Amino acid sequence: MGEVRDRVLAMHRELRCELAEVQRWARGAAVAPAEVPELRARLRALLLDFRVVLDAEEELLAPVLLGLDDWGPLRVLELHEQHEVQRGLVESILVRAANMGSAHALTVETDRLMLGLFRQGEEGNLREALLHDDLVLVDQSSG
């Protein structure tokens, strides 16, 4: 379980690096408006990569969550529901980004989405208290 958590968190780190690159482009585009099309392309790539991570999370996490405890099916349902909301946000930003002309507007939109989504995932199904590899000993003296 810890391995799955580590893999998903590694994907999040990669997205954060990509987000930092988009933010650097946004600062450049703020002073050089000719760079806005490149910023838009990088933002689009980031959002598409984020969708790939959502798919990978579902593939990796669903089997683990199902096997955790009796709440597993509910946890998987919540994961899918959260990801559907996130996919909707990504689609919305992709559409709006195509029409945004300013680097500032593109950056604000991306920051709001990405930072909120990372926090949600890492405080939810990815928290270490839920996905860990600790040995659990069952007391056999009472039965």
C-alpha cells in the first residue's frame, strides 16, 4: 500500500514541477505578451497530464482502497466522484484558457485548480494514516 501511495505522490511531484514551469512561463508572458500562446500550450499540456494522473490514480488506488476495510467500496466511490469533479474543472479551464488573453488570468486559474486538487488528494485517500504498510497483529487470546 505504501508503494502505491509513493507512486501517486511521485506523480503529484512531477505535476508540481510542470506547474512551476507553467508559472515561469506566465511571468515571462506577463512582460512579453507574444509568449502567451506558448503559455497557453504549456497550460494545456499540464492539464492533459493532470487527466492522465487522475486515470492512473484510479487504476492504482481503487484496488488498494477496496481491500482496506469495509469502507473500501465507499472510498472508491468517493474517489471516482472527486475525480469526475476534477475532470470537469480541467475541461472548464481548457475551454476558458483558449479564450484568455492575459498571462495573469491563465496563471491565476491554473494555480487555483492545481493547488486545491493536490491538497484534496493528499489529505484524502493518499494520507499516510490510510495507506501504510504497518504490520497489524490480531490478539488471538480472546477467541
